[in-house]
Amino acid sequence: MTLMIRFHNTLGGSVEPFVPLHPGEVKLYTCGPTVYDFPHIGNWRAYIFEDLLKRFLLFSGLKVIHIMNITDVDDKTIRGANAKGLTLGEYTRPFIEAFYADRDVLNILPADHYPRATEHIPEMVAIVRTLLDKGYAYEKDGSIYFSIAKFPAYGHLSKINLEDLRPGQRGDSDEYDKESVHDFALWKAKKEGEPSWETPIGPGRPGWHIECSAMSSKYLGPTFDIHCGGVDNIFPHHENEIAQSEAANGVKFVNYWLHCHHLVVNGEKMAKSKGNFYTLNDILAKGYDPREVRFLLLSTHYRKMLNFTFETLEQARAGRNRIRDFLVDLKDVKRDGAASPEVAKLVGKAQAEFVSGLEDDLNISEALAALFGLIKAANVLKDKGKISMADAQALTEFVLSVDKKVLAIEPTDVKLIVDSTTIALTSDNVGLKVDASNDLDSDVQKKVEERQKARAEKNFKLADEIRKELLAQGILLEDTKDGVRWKRVQPPRS
Ligand SMILES: [Zn+2]
């Protein structure tokens, strides 16, 4: 089988044909969360890009072995634990649990393994010892540093300016910028107030970068196919991973480096101080479905900056609803007759363009254009009465299969309320019943009923408008199997 897949490789800086080391199998390492806080939507953008990559490799008939690390010891986690007076384990546990929970609601396929840094100290120590033995590393005041002067390929991935190199100068912090390219810490000497391990290279704790070198080679071998992360990781993290791994093992570390661009909010870098910092829960609390968030984060090409706004999230919702409406309408087609060659041709074209788009460095815009182009063309035929039940089935199967295997936005899982008789009014303050005779509440109830009617008539556009109108007033509707509930929430910031 000859693959047609091409990826942009940060190492080399161009789009290259993808050839796995072992035919039919891809070894993939993606840098995982540093569990010092809840992941924000910028983190999820990178994890969803990696999920699209993995799903497309699987869709292409390849086996994927995927490892994602959990960084549960580094400068940030130690700082956080100390500030709260907790042990590292106590401090990181809720963030690890939240990461897995969010991953699942976003329909991200789990990795084969999530190794934790604190459980791989001996593997890190072994690499540091090899680097000391081979002369790539040196000790200073109990800490051990990588000597960048000993590794001539240093800087190839990030294309740093060699004039900025300061070999012999040392830095202890895990993160630093391109203006100070210096010898970095592989192992940090034991310090008061920091967790440490007693090891053959002395008491201390690992630097951040050595963690990924140790965990990737343990599970994937010294050379593997694809390594991913955000563009922020290119320097110094991935540059340092290459230096450590290649110096220790004497072989090429990774064949393809794929990096996802930043996410900004309303054109600005996300920052807690600016009030534009969102976790997944912040967005779900505004009444959005996680699969709408997934669709938004998925639908911009991974090498482009993604500008998150609530308008673009509304567009993602509308796009997902368009797919759902199409599938719902196809269920109503009752015309007998043979499958039409015209529809078969449309489906074939959409399938080919969907695949060729993704083969071209995961060009999701082209893939989605193929899908929405099919929906538009099929709707024209349907309005002319030219769609038979056999055609409807072929169209439905195509849309559901690309969703199931690649997009995973589950457009058919939008709950349809059939029974509009049960309307429970509750407030979010510990489930107290709200007096329905209250003016505001009866207004809300009227709106809820209007929306139920719109949904029963499949007027999803009107139903969504009513939902939005209520949300703007701080009323969040929830469709449950017992009917509609509503609760008061913070209205979305406009
Ligand atoms: Zn990493």
C-alpha cells in the first residue's frame, strides 16, 4: 500500500511525503499536560489536532501506537504544590482527573499509555548517566547540565540564531526564550522545599525536558515516526529532547515533527489577567455542547492561528446543526426507487475530496468543504424530489462514517425532545423549586414551550434562537430525558 499522506515537518520546514518506519504502523508521541492547573482551550486545540491526526492515520488503515506523557513534576507543579501546602501527588491529582474527564467529553481517543514523570525517574537517571559517560553532560554544584557546545546539531529544529548561543552559561529553569540559549539542566540538585529522589547521580529531581526523552524511548524505542506539540514547545523543549535523545542513543530521534499553532481569544493572547482565559468548563457553562467546542477547535488548519470568539463558536454550532438537519431530513424521505447515479457520483466525489484534503497535511478546510458541498448539492436534489430512500441511505452512511471515524462531532446525538409535557423548573441554587407564578419564571416557561413547539416542528433555527435569547438573560436550558430543565447561569460575555 502506498500512502498519499503528506505532512509539514518542522525539521526541514517543508511538506514531505509521510513514510512510516515500519509499513502499516505509526509510532506517535505527543507532549501531554503539565498538571499544575486545568487545561485551557489553547491546550485542547493542540490535543484535538493530535486526535484528528491519529484518527486520520487510523482511517487510512494504519496501526497507531500513541504515547502521551503526564508532567507531574517540574517547576510549575512544585511551585503550585508549595503555594497550597500540599504534596506533589495531592496537588496534581485533581488536574489529572480533570484532564481525562475533559478528554472524554471532547471525544478524544485515549492514548495507549499515559506515563507519568514521577514514575519514570530511573529511566531518566539512566539517560543522564549515559550523557555523563559520553561527555555530553557535566556536573556543577550537584546539578547536571547538557553541554550544547558538544552537540553540533543543536538548534536545527527551531532554527535558532547561532549568535544567541551561550555555551557554558547555565540555566536552571525549565522554560526560557530563544534569546538565552544556554546549557540546560538535566538533573536539578536537591533543594529545601522541593521533592527529591535519592539516585546514583545524586539526590535531586529531573529537569522537564529529560522527562519526554525518557518516556518516549521507553515506550516507542530510540527512533519513532511522529512527535507533536504546540509551537511553544519547539524551543526549548523539543530542541532539548532531540539533543538529549540523539546524544545518548546515537541515532535519529524522530522523523516527523508536527506543531500546532496558537489559539488566541478575540485576537489577543489568552491570559487570566485579561479575563479572556477559558477552560472547557467555562465554555460549557455558557450552554455550549462539548462537541460544538470540538468542531470549532478542529475546523481551523492546525498550522494556522485559531481566533476563538463566541461568534466562531456559534458558527461551529450552526455547522454541526446543518449536518444534523440534513440527516434528520433524510429520514423523512419516503420515495421508493433505485439509487440514482447522480447521488452516487456526488458521494464518490465528496469521499475522494474529503480524503485528499486530509492527505494534504491535514487540510481540514478542504475536507469540510467536500462534506458541506455534498450536503448543499443533495439538498437541491431533495427539494426537486429526486432523492429516493436508497439515495438517502447512501448519503446518511457516508456522513455518519466520516463523522464516526474522523470528525467525531456526533451531529445525530443532539437530543430531540418529543415529549414536551414535562417541564421542570429548577434553579441552580441547590435544586430549590422556583415559584412558577413568579412573573419572570412564567415568561421563561412560555419561551421554553415556544422552543419545544419549534423543535417538534423541526424548526431548529427558531429553537436555537430562543435558547440563545434565554441564555443572554442568564437562563440555561438543559434537555434531559424527563423534559427540559433550566437554571440560572452567568450570561455569556458579549
Ligand atoms: Zn514533552
